[in-house]
Amino acid sequence: MTGVLGALSEAWDEVRVHKSRVVLSLVGVFLAVFAMTTVTALGLIVAQVQQESAERGAGRPATIAVNAYDPTTGMPPDPAEWDAAVTELVDRYGIATAASISYGEGLYRMPGGTQRMQTMRVSPAYGDLHRKEPVQGRWFREGDRTALSPALVVNEAFLEALGIPDLSSRPTVVLGGPAPVRATIVGVVREGWGSEPIVYRVDRSGGPWGDAGAVDPAQAMYGGPSTLELWVPPDQADQVMEVVSRDLGAALGGVQVDAFRQDASGMEETLAMLRLAIRGAGIVVLVLGGLGVLNIGLVTVRQRIREIGVRRSFGATSGRIFSAVMLESVCATALAGVAAVGASIVLVRNLPLEQWLNDGIPLADAPGFPVAAAVEGLVAATAVGALAGLLPAIIAVRAKVIDAIRF
């Protein structure tokens, strides 16, 4: 341990003594590590944005969609029987996340008159499955299913049509139909095209997974068959699809049950290729910076050859000379790596990436700065120092004592 600490101390002293040379040699490494770390961090964030964007539409890996219908009539099963069969299936196999979804039309009393709008009636778990991150307010909670006022999550176009700028006034809207009811808007999502309104309504039925296909008296012409979505481990997706089709088909008696994986299952391979390409570009940049350190290291060891010869004549071992020359490069590049990673963190943290990359939608799982990028930058800087110092260290060790003194 004394020898190791002594070698490190000696390397650091050499760095301090030759500050000007070290600074000049490390400019390239600093810029290379800074560029590599920044590109890697941005690439990882872009990959996370792409993944979350795909999951908002198709669901997380692995999302299993289940539909059921009578093969002779094409009609969906009885809603009560469907709910009972789904509840039993979910309880039997311990599926943690399941959501029911149905589409229909609702009557909404807007300032310009009553309008029919497409409405999705969903379970609260639908938000977890599809990464719903409201830009205002919140997504549905289980308590919304029993609240006196139905809960709605709408897009910004709906809020604009309602004449409300934000949710600070706790806006409500009257749902038309035979029995009008006032609903509360609890969240706003950034979805849809242009002025197209989008409405999500929480499923308010009594069952844990809900009867999203039942006709609600508070909304005219609201109905349609419900579908089921299950979030399961990807390695169990095939088995779950087989079991769900078999068990639900048996429970519903003669009903055709189709279960299929609807998430973007090929997204992982695409993102892996993207990350690999980003790291490849960063390595190329880093190698170019390392060449500068190597060139200056070769020049330096030629200038220090007499010093090395004197130290060898006083008993310095080959290992001590080798470690001193090599660790000098390692200490210098590691210091440059720390500075470069710090500068990269400051830059990336202050960029409005959510606005640029994700249309202002908050990222659920992306950190402020990917730890992997910082670790890779520090490891790469140290590795470049080791590789750049290897050849000069070998030259220093191979120099003969008498020739070095005469130099």
C-alpha cells in the first residue's frame, strides 16, 4: 500500500510541477470527454423519450389486450358476465395491473352549446399502463370511482373550448343526457391534433375492473364493448395470452376470446441499436482526444530521459519508473474527466429537453442526468490516460541507464 500511495503521490507532484504542459495536453481530452458524456446523456434521454412515447400509445412491455365476441353474431358478451369472468381471472393469477377500456360518445354542455365528443371510459390503472403524465392536475385515482362528481381528464383543446385557461378554478362541465350530472376536470393531458377534443372518464362501476361497456344514463349514446389490458412480465407474455384465452373462453361459454400483445415489442432492439451508435460516436471522439495526450506524452518522456536515467542509477526499479510515467497520464486525464463530466451535467440539466423532445410532457423515468453517462465519461477518461501513458512508460523503462545519463 505504501508503494501504491507513493506512486500516486509522485504522479500528482509531476502533474503539479508541469501544469502548463498538462493543461495543454488535456484540452483535447477535456473536450472529447465533454462531447462524449454530453452526447451519451442526450442519447439516453432521447431513447427514454422514444420509449415513453411508444408506451403512451401501445402500453408498457408487455401489455396484453383482450377482446371477446360471439363468433356467430359478432356481439360482445354480457357486461355482467364479462366483469365477473375478468375479476375472477385477475384474482386467480394475481395480475397486479389490469385496466378496462371502452369508447363511446358523450354529450358535453359547452359555452357554444351541447356537443358530442368521443370519450374513453377507463380504469385508473390505465394511466400506469400507458404512462399518462398530465401537464396540469393529475390522473385518475381509485377514489374517483366513488366520488359524487364524475372525474374527467381532458386535453388542452377541450379546456380551450370550455373557455378555461387552467385548472386553478377547479373547472366543471355538465354531462348531458336523460339525467345530467356535473363532472369535475381533474387533469389535462397534451394529446390530440389541433382543436380535436379528447376526454377520458373514470370508470365508476362497482367492480374493481369495472363495466366500461355499460350504458351510462348521464351520457347519451355511450356504450360499446369493453376491452381488457393486462400488464405482465415480457417473458410470461405468451403463456398469459394462452391462459387468458382459454380461461375466459371457458368462463363465458362459447365466446371467442382473442388475446394479443399490443405493446411495441421491437422497441427494445431499436433503442439498443440507438444507444450503441451513440456510444460508438463518443468513443471515436474520445480516441481523437487520446491521441493528443499520447503525442505529448512521447515528447515529454524524451525530455525527461536524463531524469529517468539518474533515478535508475540511484536504485529506482523498472516498475516504479513505469508506474510513475503511466500514473502521471492517468491522474491528469482523470482530473480532466471529472471537470468534463461536471460541465456536461451543468449543460444538460439546464437544457429544456422536455420542451424540445417531448412536447412539454413530463418524463416519468428519465433522471435529470443519466448516471450511466457520467460513469462512462469518468471511466473513459481514466482508460484513455492509461492507454496514452502506456507507450511512454514502456519507452522510459527500456532506456538504458548509461545512455539516459549521457543524453
